[in-house]
Amino acid sequence: MSDEVILYTNPMSRGRIVRWMLEEIGKPYKTEWVTYGPQMKSPDYLAINPLGKVPAISHKGAVVTETPAILAYLADAFPEAGLAPALDARASYYRWLFFMAGPMEAAAVNGACGFSVPDEKRGMMGYVDHKGMFDVIEAAIKASPFIAGDSFSAADIYMASHLNFQMHMLGAEKRAVLVDYAKRMTDRDAFRRASAIDAEAMEAAKA
């Protein structure tokens, strides 16, 4: 059984986040490109992810789906990369991974789809509203150099990716603190390598 990670992805997907994580880890991995449409819904790929979506990874015979789960798994599978805090210092790390997977993801998708939450139903929404959510994130970033404390972690990969997407693709408010944070987090060789790989794949697909 190979120890090599297989990344199932598309260059226009959240798989870019996982690739950044893999580049930070610095171990060899294999990419299986999956196109939107019939291939992503084919029996072969549905055996990997029954929902027919990317990203997914395979490692040592196990399959992991859902971006934050993949990030957390990889951080634990490759502890030498230092992308997760020590076990007794993970409170903030877990909080932010799940915050992004829950309230932040829901707010982004609902906004992109044009869903308007009625005022009388707003209390049911985990994110309440975009302003309140960004206020919480801004306060956390002002309190420490990284989202989960004093060192870079998988939570920063997820947060910076989310913020960049929301601010540059979905028209979210470009607060100076959030822009600066995302810029600092992506000013890394691993991010540049990952971005170049996906950019090349996008150009190849166009050709």
C-alpha cells in the first residue's frame, strides 16, 4: 500500500486549498484531474466520493472528502510539517476549522446564490450576517499573527483561501485587516507552487 497521497481535484475548485496544503507538507503526491460533468458523476469517481464532487484524497487505502476534514487529516498524517498545534493547544485551531466549514461556508454559498434570509429567520443562521461574521474574524486576526495562535497552521490555509475567494470573487467587503492577513498568509513558496500548478492545468484545459 502506497504512502503517497492521491489528490482528486479540478483547478477551478476547493481542491486548490488542498493542493496548497500538500505543497506545504512537501511530500510527493499524485494528482488525478476530474472534469465537471459526466466524469465527476461517473461510477468510477462516485466510488471515491458518492456526492460526485471534488476535492477528495486517498491515502493508505482510506478516502477523505470535505476540505476541512482533508486539511485536518493531512496535518495529523504528516506531523513533521507542523501544520497543526500540539494536541493540548488545539482549541482555537478546531474552532476556526469548524467556523469556516459551517457559518463561513454557508454565508458564502448563500450569498453567491442570491439567497436573502428573512429577518424573522436570521436567528436560525449560524453566521447571523456577513458583517457580524467578519467582525469576529477581524478581531481574531488583530489578536494574534495567525488565526489559531502564534504559528501558521492548516487553519490559516483554509481562512486565507476563504477570505480571498469571498473578497475577490464574491464581492465581500475588503477590510484592510483581512486583506493584509490574506496577503501575509499567501506570501509563501508553497502557495505560489500550488497556484502555478492549477494555473497551468486551467490553461491546458482551455487549449
